[in-house]
Amino acid sequence: MSSRSVTASSNSSSESPDPETVERLSAGLSGLREQIGRVVIGQDAVVEEVLLCLLAGGHGLLEGVPGLAKTLLVRTLARGLELEFRRIQFTPDLMPGDVTGTEIIEDDRTTGGRALRFLPGPVFTHVLLADEINRAPPKTQAALLEAMQEGSVTAAGETRQVPTPFLVLATQNPLEQEGTYPLPEAQLDRFLLKIRVSYPSEQEEQQILAATTGRVRHEVDAVLGAEEVHLLRTATRQVPADASLLDYAVRLVRGTRPGSPGQVASVTDWLRWGAGPRAGQALILAGKARALIRGRLHLSGEDLQAVAPAVLRHRILPTFRAEAEGLDPDDLVSRLLDRVPAPASRVA
């Protein structure tokens, strides 16, 4: 999530989103989902969470075992957007300059001398796929931090803005740990959502086999451009949030913090530390995006509950005892939602 979403109020605009504009943009989102569905079978929840990142102006970390179409999903999303797309395959020998860019010496034909010219790296794009991000050492992983946080890159002594909109979707394999470098908590916190990609159902797996072993290949059309994405992000921030929902988000986040006055003991007893303020911001922004995707012009407690696992699972750290008992972050988030009462739902 960018620093702009950190410092700006989630209700920065007093205006509500225009219903006609939202209806038009919702049709574009439906078209985008339809295009993705032509290539990526199933994974509806994953597709929605990726779209939440797109609308909220945040970034997503997709985690799943190999072969679950994580890379294909990101590629297909990029094809459905009329935006520039680049991919970085993270490897142990990848250097920061391979991400941000580097200076090269080039001959100046007019003077006969030589001059330095900055060659932009793949981070200068709209949609960036950081494939197997945990394969690269921390120094290279950190090359993305400024771009994700500030929307800019400092290289060769100058600060350069990345294009807008800017979306980083990173993938990682949770099983194979040989030769990997787990992302530090500070970088994990920059991802709006951690999206778990699970196995397809039996019926979906049959459809995948039929679709990928035949001769027919589905093409994807671009249905949304930079202007539409900008309008969607503006409309997302304009979705109103009642004070009771802001309070609910605060209580959820503070409920994960050991030693905090608002802690939920049955959760914090199993945690080394809890979520920071970015988690509350992510809850509100992702919840607003979910409401907008469903055609609603207001945030609800159901929206916050639905996005809470993806928002919190990478921002809380279970104890070794919790891991020994088989309690993962999602189990603890489920406990949290059960024990922190939600405000009364507003009628849609």
C-alpha cells in the first residue's frame, strides 16, 4: 500500500461516488472478470482479492504451491487492462539494479565524447509481476520497497516517479524453503493483502485439463484503461464509512496486539506481536473496494469481516507454541472475528 494511502484519510473526499459512474465502472469490472475467466478457471475468490488491490491502490502477495496459475492470473489481468505490464523472475543472483535500472555509458555522436544515460528497469511499468519474490536476497527485495511505498524510485542519484496507476503483484511458494529468503515483516506490511491460492475443485480441475490440452486458445481483450482504473480508485476512497465501522476496524487491529488494552486474550496468547496501523487502513480500503465491486455505495461490517483474513494473515506473528498446536494466522483471525462484535449491518 502506498504512503499516500497511509497518510491520507480513508474518507478524504466528502463526496459520495456518482451512482452512474459506479454503474459504468462496475460493468467494466464485470467485463474484466469475464476476460480473466476465459483463461483462469475457478479461483473466483483469488481474482476478487486481486481486484481489491487494484481498486484500493495497494499491492498483493499471492502465495500457493506451484501449478496453481498464480503467474497466469497476473498475466491475464494485465492483458485485460490497457496498461503496460512487465515481469521480473526473482533469482538469487538478481541485483537491485536489475529491478530499478542502471546507468550505462554511451557515445555522444554530436560531441564525440561519452555520457551516462539512465536505463530504466522493469519497475517502471503499470502492472509488475514479481515472480517468486522470496528467491532473491533481501537487498534485491528491498529495491521494490520505495516504489511500493512512495510510487517513486531513487536511482543514479535521482528520484524518478513510476507510472500511475502502479500495481505490484508478487508470488511465492510456501513449501519449498531451500534457497529462499523470507520477506521481512516491514516489507510484508507494504502488501495490502496476502492472497492464498488453493487447489481447484474436482470439477474445476477437469475443466482445466479440457481447456489446456486441446487446440483452442482463448484470447483476452483489454476492457479497462488507466483512466478507468483512476476513476475506480477515486470512487473507492469516496465510499463512505460510518464511525462505527472505523471503530470496528480499530478494535479488530488492537485485538491482535499482546499487552494492548484492547487485546483479545484468546488470540494474543498465541501471538508474538500483532498488526500495526496499516492493517486498519487496509481493512477500510479493501472493504470499500469490496463494497464497490458489489455495486454498493457504502461500507458494511460484512465487508470488513470478509477482507480481514487477507489483510491480517501476514501482519500477525504466531508463537512457536501456536505453530506446534497447528494454529495458523487464519485460525487466529477467525477467533478474532468471533470475539470482536461487529456493528449492526446497514441495509443495502
